[in-house]
Amino acid sequence: MSFDIRPENLRQWGIVGAGGAGFPAEIKCRAKAEMVIANAAECEPLLHKDKELLKAFPSELISGLSAVMKMTGASKGVIGIKEKYTEVINLLKQILPENISIHPLGDFYPAGDEFILVYAITRRVIPPGGLPIHVGCVVNNVETLINIGRARPVVEKYLTVAGAVKKPATICVPIGITFRECLALAGGATIPEPVALVGGAMMGTLCTDWDAPVTKTNGGLIVLPAEHTLIERYKRTPRQIQRIGRSACDQCTYCTELCPRYLLGHPIQPHIAMRRLGFPNIEPIAVAGSLYCSECNLCTLWSCPEDLDPRAACIECKSAVRAAGIVPHQKDAKPHPLLNERCAPVKRLMKRLGLSEFVNKGPLQEKTAETDKVRIPLKQHIGVPAEAKVAAGQYVKTGELIAAPPDGKLGACIHASISGRVVSVDSDILIERG
């Protein structure tokens, strides 16, 4: 196991959170914690990346988790994984050291939200606006910990390609490969003119360019017909969302009563944000709790009986609250007594989203995909863009440093994902094999 890894190594290797916003892993590992949690909940429908990685690379996961425990001084490690994955759990149990345990989770969304995960494992509520470290925890996802355990520059990305594809799969690709190539690795689409959600059905973004590059934070590609209800929802414009919300919201409060953060005791009330669509004179202070919205999209795609968009209303209110300079009063949160009874089962969620017709599997392809060129963005993480360290015409090898953040700035190093010649350098670095 890798017990001599230091936070500065993580910076050198360009390791960031392999999902979400791409927070540099070194920052978390400089904190002092009681417990390190491996987030293997993977609650987005149709995604299987983390489960497949645990099956294929359990030792690397344990090495990475142990390394983070040593860096943070944590005495305990916990792997949070759905209890239904008995094969993976039994595999892990055979190699777990004494200071690492498994916590089985229910099959609901959003079990992978770190606030929900930390509460499920520790019964501690992260305060509104806080971080897991505020209750003594550091949380990393499976792929991030595997990258740490491998102790080398990050040049590959794992992601599940699912939905309307011929062979749903979890694939390993060089960073900078195109979504079009990822689609081909899953056998291609089963429909003409496919559309995709990058990242997942619940918290993903609409793919408008199949030639866009895969980055360090992409975890899934959900391929759907253009006329699918999910795609139509994601295509709604802000004007449409506001107009429909003003005319149809009857203030039933389901968006609040089923909100995971509200159920944890956080002062967020999406129905008030919706009310503000019709009554814009409501002062921002009344919707200050919107700052604590995780944007999980459950209120919009699960809770609302009118198919409205409380999530978008909360995002709009966040901007208004920040513009007003309001800092909400934070206090200890007390979980709702019906927290466990109001979870959203993934199987039922998939049915509501219109995803039940698709194969819910994503076996890992054994080999890393090959490509003749990659386009590697200089900004694929939280913080400032990395600055190029190479120039057009220069030959680089796989794993070679090609960009780094300015000294003293939050960011991440970037490395060549294939060997070849640098063709151009702007906001991306284009490399062609050869």
C-alpha cells in the first residue's frame, strides 16, 4: 500500500475529484480528519462506473484510501456502497485492513450526495454551507481514490456510456478523446440523431457537441432520442421555465417536503423560490436558504406533480441572494423525523424518468481505448485554468506535464494522455499521435 504519498504529490499528478466540479484532491488531504469516506454510492440512474472499478481494482482503492487516511491523520476509513452489490462487498471484505470497514447503503437517490452519505454513516449533519471536514470527515469518490492509489499522473478517464446504445459499457479513455468516440466504443447509438446527457440523467448537462473532449470529471454519457422527455426538459429555456412556473405552481410544497437537504434540517424551501417567480417583489432574504441547494434535481424530476422546475428557481434565487450580499444565519441542523421514509428509490426514479426501457448494466471494457488525437482543456477543475508548459511543434510522451496552475493559485496540473506532437495551444492543447 502507498503510505508515503504526500499532498504535493497529488498536485504534481493532477489528481482532482473525478466527478462534479473537480476539486483538487491535495486540498482535502491537507486537512485533519477523524474519518475518510470512499463514496461508492453511485446513485445516478444507469451509471455503473464506480461498481465496475471496485470489482476490477479493489487493491488500488484500498491503497488510495489508506494513503488519504495517513495524510489526514484519520484513524478510520469507510466505504459507502449500496447493499445490493453483494459481489463487490464480498470481494472487498477479503482484503480490507482492520481500520477500514464497509457501510451498506440503500438504493435511493441522492445517496451519493456527500451530505447524505456522511449522515448515513456517522449520523452527523454537516452544517448548512459547511463541508464534511466540519464534522471530522473527508469524502472522496472511488475513481479519485484509485488515482491516488496508482500514484501517477492522471491521463485516463473512466465513464459509463448507457441508454440508447448497442452495448452499454464502462470504458477507459485517454483524457481529451471525443464523446463521439466514446459513443462508438459502446457500439454506437440504436437511434438516429442521438442526444446525450453528460454526467448523468439527474445532474448532467446537455451535450450539444459530440466532438467535445472528455475531461477529468466526466463520469457518464446517457444517450437518448431527441424527443425523450428528459431531453425536452433539459432544452427548456429560462424564459419558458419562469413562464410555466408562474402560471402552474400551486404551492403544494412537495419540492420542499422531499428535498434531501431540507430533510437533513437545512433551511432550504424550494417552494418559496417557486413563489418568487410569480411575486418577484419577495425580498431575497426570504429565499436565502436557496444558497444551500445542492442542485440534485430531485425537486424537478421527481417531486413536482406539475413537471415544473424548482431547481432552476433555486439557482435563480442563489444569484439574487448573493447580489444582495446576504449571508444567511447558520445554525445546527436537525434531521426531519421522516428523512428515511422520504427517500427516492432509484428503480422508481428510473421509471419516472423514462429510463426503465434501457439495459441497466455497464460492464468494464478491459482495454484502454486508443485515439489518434486528443484535445485537452486547460480548465477542467475548480480554480484557475492551467498554464501551458508546451508549445506547438513540441513532441510529448504520455504522462508528461503539459500545463500547470500559476504558483499559489488553486488549480490542477495536466499531463499528455497520448504520445505525439503538439499541434496547437490555446484554451486547449491539441496533440496528434505520431
